[in-house]
Amino acid sequence: MRVERLALGMLVLMVTSCGSAASSPSDGGGNPDATPDSAGADTPPVTAESACVAYSAAYCQKQKECAPDVFASAYGSSEVCIRQTRNLCPWTFVPGSGDSPAVTSNCAATISAASCADFNHNDACTFAKGTLANGSPCQLDLQCDSGRCSRPADPSCGVCRAPSAKGDPCSDSDACGGEGLACDLSGSSNVSVCKAVRKAGESCADTLDLCELQSFCNPQGMCEPTKAAGAACTGNDECQWDIGLLCLSDSKCGPWRLVGRGESCDGNDVSCLGDSVCNLTTMKCEAYALEGEPCTPPDNLVGCEFGLTCVAGKCAVRTALVCN
């Protein structure tokens, strides 16, 4: 059974980077978040609030344009999309992060001008380099100069480390960090090691599934591009999930059917619109609680809206974790 809001989970890969376009500081040594005006002087720096407003609007408009099925299921409306994206946006403004209000503002402009191909493949914005040295506590990869925040089983805080090399032991997909590498958890030789990610048309028979994005490991042990609507399938990973396709109950790739609050859902083919979630006990779509509304933790099934958490019995915006 598909985990409800699969599409939204997929989008977190983009949203939690909250506009990670690379940005260069001022050559004159001024405020890197300031923007030169036509006369060459610095205008006031971009604020976190204004950057996140711009990023949320650009992201949601492009998502609606380029992946309407994903947009409908993950959000349902531009209002919900903008609110939830703004909830997440400030998470990456943490010490050492390569992200900043200026970077996020630049990313908003880049997304607005991006093609749907670049946007759907997360290529609209590039990651900025972090400033934390190896051995420093971290929460996100983009805080580290190495680009790798190595996290233990508890994913909240980790330590900046050098990227692993091909053949090095690893424990999960975050443990390698090297470009083009992923952790093979197939259990061969009872040791997980970093291996090269395979491209479409290459063999994946010796791995659990290390095929690149928009491809999957087929029964013949070859990486194959994900399938379009109407193609036969046996699992969700075989379908073009980046544009909202799943393997439906008829064993064909297609978009899920969307229903509103109070209607029946199944957590798979029949999904709730983005302002609600499928209660897997009642099998009905129920509204999320908004900021300031009552909740009962844990709120992972039916509770606070995405980007919020239950604090002292009320939904509140999640605060960025600072690792010391």
C-alpha cells in the first residue's frame, strides 16, 4: 500500500533545500545578502520572510504548471502550497549553511524561468557550499564544506565528514556523499558498500536498486527508464512518479483519483486532496489541523498540516534544529 501523500514526500527533496541556488558574495566584501542597485550601491539585504514569500510563490506556480497531478495531490490549491512551502523554507537558514535569504531569492527567480524538465528533475537550482569543517556538528549536507553531513540512526544531528569513496563501507544512502555514489544495501557479503549509481541501460543485478532517478531496476537486472501512463507495472517505482504516476490496482501506471474531505479513500489509487489526509482507520479524508489549532501527538497520520508539529497540544511551525 502506498504511503499517503507519497507525492508530498517526494517534493520535500526540493522544498527542504528551500532555494539552494549557488550565490557569490560581493567582490567588494560587502553584505552577501545585499543586492547592488543601478548605481552600484547596496540595497537593504533580502530578509528571510521576503525570500521565502518569493520562493514559495515561484515554486508553487511552477509545480502547478509542470506537474499538475502531483500538485493536486500534494497541495490541492495554490494557497495550501504556498503556506506549506513557507513553513519549510526557513529550515535551511542554519549556521554554516550555504543557503541564505539571498540564495533563496535568487532561486525563486531561477525557478520562474526554468523549463519543466529542469524543474521536475530538481535541476532548476544548484546547491551552495557550506562552511562547516569536517568534525563539526550538523543537520544538513549543505552546512558542510564537504557536502556530507553523516547522520546516525537518529537523523536529527550528525557530523560533517569527507565523502566516502567507491568501495567504502556505509550504513544508509546518506553515508556515501560522493558524487554519483550510493549505499548498496543489498546485503551481498553481509557488508553494505558505496557503489556507483547506474544509468538507464546499465546492469543493476549486483545491487538492491542503485539506478539513477527516473529509472528502476527491472526483473532482468537492468536499469530501465520509468514508465508512462498506461504501461504495465508491478510497483510504484516503475512509473513516472516525478509527474504523479503510480502503479494502480489494474497494474498499469496512471494518476491516482483525488477526492475531498469526508469522502472514501484507500491510501493508494484513491487519494485525498492536498488539504486533507486519508485516515487509514476510517478510510475517510480528514482535514489537517492548521497553525494554532488543537492536536494530539504523534501527528504523523491525521493531525498537523505538513510543515507543522504538535507542541503543547497545538500545531506550530517547526523550528530549525541547531546542532551543537
